[in-house]
Amino acid sequence: MALPLMPGNSPNAQLGKERFHKSQHFMVYSGRMTVDLEKPGIGGEPLIGQKNPPKYSVYPKGEGSDLPSWVAFDKQTLCFEAYFKETEFDAKVETHRIRKCKIFFYLEDDTIQVIELRFKNSGLPQGTLIHRHRIPLPPPNDDQFYNVFHFNINKDIVFYSRTFTVTDCDLFTKNFLSKLGLWLNEPATVPEDPYTNLRQQHEASMNPLRPYERLHPLKQFLENDGKTLRFYCLWDDTDNLFGDRRELVLHYYLADDTVEIIEVIPPNSGRVHVSKFLRRCKLPKNAPVQMKPPGAVTTRTVLNVFGSMNEGKHIVLDSCDIRAATDEFYKDSDLAIGKEINVWGRRVLLTDCDEFTKAYYRFKYGREDFTPVQHKAPPAPKPPKPVPPYNGFGSEEDSLGNCQGLLPKPVHKDFKKFMEKDSSGLNSNVLSFKARMITTDPVHRERVFLIRYYLSDDSISVFEQEQQNSGVIGGKFLERQRVKKPGQELFKSEPSEYFMAQDLYVGGSICMNGVRFQLVDADDYTLGYMELHSDEFPITNIGTIFSKLRSISEDKQNEVRTFLSNNTPINSGFVHFEPFRDLVMGLNCGLTEHEALALARRYSDHPVPKEDVAVMLSVAQHYLRRKRFEDYNLLSARFVHSDRQKSGRLPAEEVRNICKAFMLPIPESLQQALLTEYTDGDGIDYHAFVAGLNWLEHPAPPVLADDILKYEVNARFDGGRSALKNINCSKLVKEIFSFSPNRGEAEAAAST
């Protein structure tokens, strides 16, 4: 039932329409302006009963999503092989010509391009026959254009009144047309071109070759172009007046078997430098020979020429090569180390060759002996350059640099060692030792020093700890520098010896600038580093320590059994460091204090000391208060800005970078320890971290001088011998002497 003609019930064809222009009356066809008889209506829409021709063919279309053809088929082209027959009216021999070409169909816009293959000396304007554009169909369908369905193999196609026969297509075109459902015909054969056959016959008759002869004048050149053999030679001319031994370099070019010789003229020899000893040419074996006149040496010999002007001339060649040149020339097989060659009457000895020449003869001829010929005495060693003694100005390296050249250069430092041993994160690469002064003065004997050895540049610094009511001002005792070993002469030519890392160990002594120090302890990092790099520090090698302990006598082993029998029943074989140290040092097997300490650390449980967060915050606020750091609001704002998730937590590495950006005046060790303590789970609570550092709103209690010093010099000795409390002495003795504590206890009881 029809709806009443009421507002809202009648369909409006203009809804959603955006184009309302009036169509043009004229159109461009074949380069001319013509009147369009089937003009569309308003906005380009066809009128009633009118059907506009499609702008592009139905195919190709994109697969999947509805993409335009210029996107779906970008850079995809169908290639067809074709030919067309062209009639000749003025030619004497042929009546037509077959011209081969290729037809390219561009899928993106249905454009077609025809290109004729180029032939040498064809005399025809070959190349692009039809430029790329949409080609209309032949009349009466000239209002339509060619699309992909008009093409097939073995089919005639007319382009602008010229018929092209499609003979074949490439693999991509076959697959594409097969997917469209087109049945491809069998490939067609191209008819022979009379003119092309005539040209081939003329070219074949111009250079006749016998069937048993194979001439490849360019094969050797193409295979060996740029390849040259190099031999080092010697020409002994001492038999002649004012003659001497002259060194030469022979180049053999594999491309054309030519030889070139260059003379090596040493400097200040008195000889005039010439470019070449022998120019590049073929070197005859039996030289000197009589020079051949021009034209005598040819690849072919012509015996006769016969024929007439109308029939053409013919030539007869010497098939037996009677007049061929019989001169023998040097080949690559004639050259070898130790052989003599004749260079136009001069006997030249081949003494050596380069690596390419050795590889060439090894691969082609299987030679393996390339021992050079010793034709000259080895060069005399250069006399040693005397070094003047050190004069006392500057460092020894700077003074030595002034003696090595007119323009002194800066001292070259070991950059590789600096990059490998520089501080990186928690790995400081700094060895810290606690030392005391060796003296008879009771005041100086109680002074405590911290000696730090920097592995990056082998420098040493000494810092003295402050002690209350000692009467000595603490602080920096020795600036960071390399320290010479004592007992060396000051003004000498040899370089001085400096203290190395192997010279510092617990129990050893070191003399710096006339002051002797006894190393009494080391921090946990130093002991662990030396044990980890036992190849650099033999004093921490456990194998060497075991060898010393196993070398003790039977009486000393009985002392060890007695010690175990007295200590095992009480605390199950675990002893403190001091009794253990007295035991191993009393064995008189050559152990040092550091070796005893390394042995105790191996068999002890020394837990990592727990950090006191309150003390660390007090020390941090001490540094911040001293440097007057008050930008806590900006620091909090920066943390909030970096927290994209607004969770109140940030990764430890990002918090560390922000602290570096604000240049917090806190030591690196203290800052890293605080970040480690505040790290919990997935990050750091930066609000609590900033509140702990804020000395304005949350002041911490006063801090002691020892706590400040502990973080300032970054040396903590609470992981050294003081932490060695539980040493499994019974396990150690069992591994070394192969007897258990029970056995030692039984033997001790039997003896009593």
C-alpha cells in the first residue's frame, strides 16, 4: 500500500548529494574538441536510459578491503611479447619485415605502452613505439578502451590500425590472468624475418672460422684482468766494471702474458731514478733476437684473394700455420722462486714473491715450497739510543718525551686500562686498606690511615682518620698520585719503579715518601676483588695456600688435632678469627696475614652488615645542609612529572638519573646505599625518599664524625676480619689433611 504524500513520507533523491555542477558539452577526443552527444545530467549523474562508459575496466580490483586500483596494483605490470608485420615497398630483397616488441599493461590505470627491442645497426627508430596511455578500441567501439580481458596469447590486437600478434607472456602475467579465470592459449611462434637472416649470413661470412679452431682473444683478458703476479728479483752485475747487485720487482700480467720489471733504487745510492727497467711486453726466452718487421707477427696468414666485383671477394687462409711465429715467450709456469730468467741477455734471479702469487701457484700448479732465496745479509741492529738521566724538572715521562723529539708530546696514558678499571656503578675498582704508622713514637703509633689504590691509573691516596683528643689533625695525608718505591736513585736514565696493586696486602708494609705504614686490614670489597682476580694477586690463590699447609710436619698436624679436640666438643668445630689466626700462623709454613685472612673468609659465614637508614639519612642531610640545598619542591615536581602512571613509585635507575640532574651534593656510595634501601618491589617511593632528605621539614639527629668519614672516603672495614666470627675449622682441616674432627678427638683421648 502506498504511503500518503505527506512531509516525511516522500523520498528525497537530493539527500546526501554533494555535487550539483552542470556537465560540460565538450570533450577532448583524439586531440580535438568535440561535442559530447551523451552528456550526463546535473552533478555528473547519467540521465534516464543513459549508460556512461566506465572510466576504468572492472578488473583489476583489490582483494580483501575495497582499495583503489592504484593502491592495490601499484608497480604491477603485465608483460606480453608480440610482433607486427611491416610491408616494404622499396627494398630489393625482402618484401616485409617482422619487428618484435613488448606490450606493457599497467594494472593501476589500464594504460598500455609498446616498446620495440633495439638491434645494433638496424637503421630503424626503435624504442618506444606507443607511449603509455589508455588506448581506445578499434571502431565502431572507439568510445571504449582496452582492459585486461582483451589480452591473450596467440591473439591479434589492433592499436591505431596496426595489428600486433601476442606470442607469449611472462610468468607473473600467466598467473594473474589464470586467477581472473582466463584460459590462456598456447604460445605462438615468431615468423622469420628475411632481412635479419640476410644480416646474419653477411656477418658470418665476414669472419669465417674453421670448425677445429677455437679462438677466444678476449677470454683470457676477461678472466684475468687486474690479476698480476709479483716476484722480487736480483740482477748480479758485479762482473762488469762499476757493476753491483741490483734489486728488481717483476710484474707478470695474467691478462696478456706480458712482463714488466721495475728497479728498486735505494736512497742515496747515486743512481738516477728511472720509471721502468723493462717496459711491459712479452719477454722472449732466447733473447736477444732479431726484431720482426711490422705485420710479420699476425694471428692469421692470408694465402690468396680471389673473386670479382660482382660476386664479391674471397680469401684463403693458411690452415697449417706455416708462417706462424716460432718465438718462445715466458709463461707463468716458467716462473718460480730460485730460477733464473733471461731478460734480454741479463741473468735475473727470482728470490721471493708476494702472498697473491703464492696462492695462485698453490691453487693452479700445486706448489708448496716458497722458501725465499737469501741474497743479502740481514740488516745490522740499530744502535741503542742513549737516554740522558732525569734532571729533576717535571715528571720522568715528560723529561723523556723532550728527548724523543723536537716537539714534545703529552704523556700517553693507558686508555684501555682506564676504561676497564674505572668506577662503574657499585664496582669502584679501588682497593682500600687500613694502615698504621711503623714508628717508636707512641703518639704516631696510634694514628689510623686509609690507603686507597686506584686500579685505573695505579695511583695512591692516603687519608688519616680523625681521633678525639689525639692532638693530631686528621684529613688528607697524601694527594692522589703514583708513588715510587724507596731505595731508587733520583737522577738516572732508567724509568723508576712505582708501587703496584700486588705490593699492597694485609700484613705487608709500604714506605711512601720516607713514612712506613703497616697494612692491618682491608674492606670487604678489596678482599673480594683480590680473591676474584687471584691470577693477578697470587697471595689470594687458595691452591698455593693449601700447598703450604700440606707441607707441614707430622708434629704440626698433631697440634692441629689437639686444637680440634679442644674446640670441637664445645662449638662443633666453629672458632673465631683470632684463635684460627694463631693456629695457622703458628704452623710456620710461610703463611702471611693476608693468606690467613683469605683462608678464613673461604670457610666462614660473614653476612653482609645491615645498613642503618637513620644514620645514612643523617649523613645525607649533613651534606645537603652544608651545601645549602633547598630545592625539594622542584625535586618532588620532577618526580611527579616522570611518574606517568601516578602511582607514587619510580624505577631506581630513573630516580638515580633525576638525582644526578639536580646534582645532589651526596657521595656516590651514600646515594647508592640510600636507593638500595628505599627500593621495594616495583620501584622507589619517591615521596618518602624526598621527605627523608628534606632537612628543612624533617631534620635528622646530629651525626658523628666517624659516620661522615665512613661514607666520605668510601671505605668500610666492617666486612674484614671483624666479621669473621664463625670459621668452620674442622671442614678446612678435613679438606687439607683428610681426617675428621671425630678421629682427631679419639686420637687425642687415646694419647691422654
